[in-house]
Amino acid sequence: MASPRATARQPPLSGALRERYKDLAAKAAAEMLEDGMRVGLGTGTTVAHLLPAIAERELRGMRYASTSPRTEQAALKLGLKIEDLDQMGGLDIAIDGADQIDPSAWLVKGGGGALTREKIVASAAEVFVVIASEDKSVSQLSPPVPLELIRFGVRCTLAKLADARLRDAVESPDGGLIADYVGAVGDPRELSARLSATPGVIDHGLFGPEMVSVILIAGAHGVQRRAGGKPVG
Ligand code: 5RP
């Protein structure tokens, strides 16, 4: 049976084709990098294509920040040295995947549970680039929307949210509990404000267009570049 999310998306892609599209988008994003840049690296299977694409470019004087231990380990294996975000004095660019992208550049992120760090890194960057296969493009965002919750009083927080479920034994690297909001999304700005205003919610996976500079979506016709709501340069 198709999931509710699948009904809002493009037709499902075969696994191999999806990986090929992720790779195309990742390579296009790697081409945006220049020597000496400070780069934020996202988390997920699309970013897993990005890391070797960056390493292959053999850029000089690069500095990298990571959004997760998983990305950090993979980057280190490729010779991309990760630094503490706070020691970098900001980022020139951050590149990350997304679970859903709507026509106005609202995103749902956090399928991999790294949403809070991903949002911090994206907002620390002058330019935030989203990379995705075309099946991530949806006409309307739908649940689940990932959440990171404070452990203290988590049952009270879940009760306040009403339509939220804890993911079994999933904790962020910062000790937060990962959950999913499973109610209707409706207007993402209204839901974003409601989730942010709920005590116990550390952050949520709705990213507004004002955070997004460029979206690179790869599909049968190559890589399509869409503008977000954050100007480049
Ligand atoms: C991880 C994320 C990912 O960017 C998002 O889940 C997309 O993942 P993938 O590239 O594996 O499809 O937000 O927390």
C-alpha cells in the first residue's frame, strides 16, 4: 500500500535510478565549490554522493563542518577534515538533502534525525544548497515532519503536540529524542510557528524558503536549478 507521503510525490523511482539522480545533483553542487571555502556538509544518502564528488575535485584550503557523526566519519575517510563549526567564523556554503520540497521552496528535512544540527548549519551559511532526486519534489508537504524533543517531560510535550510519535530509541547526537509530527501540514508557516512555540520542542524539520538559496533537483532531464527565497551573493 502506498504511504500518505508517496501519494503527494512524483511516481516512485527505481532504486538505481534514484541513486543516479542523487549522484547527478550531488556532482552539480560539488561544482559550486571553490578553493578556500568554508563548507557545511549535510546528512543522508544524497550527501553520501556529495562527499566523494567533493573529494574528487581536490580543492585547496577548504574547511568543512559536519551535521552528524555519520557524515563526519565518511568525510574523514575521504580526507575531508571536519572542524568545529564555532571555530570557523561562519560558512560560505552548506549543502544538504531533503525529504520533501514544495513548489515555493519549503522543505521537510530530518528523515535521518539530524534536523537541529542541519538547521543550525544551513542558517550559518551564506548560501544553502539543497540536493535531491526528483521524487522529493511534491505539490504539497505532507507528514511526517521530524522533530527533536527534550527528554525531560517528553510525554507532556507529545500530549501538547497531539499528533506526534516518538521514533523507537532514536536519539540525536546532542541527546534530544527524535519524533515525528504526523498531523496534517496545511500551511507550513503556521505549523512551523506552532511547533516552534511548543515547550519541549528543540526544533522541527520544516525549513522555510528564506533559508534556501538554491535547489538542485535531478531527474530524467538532468539537473534542474530552482531558486529558493534566500538571495545568492
Ligand atoms: C537527514 C536529512 C536528510 O537530508 C533527508 O532525510 C534526506 O535524506 P536522503 O538524502 O537520504 O534522502 O534531513 O536528517
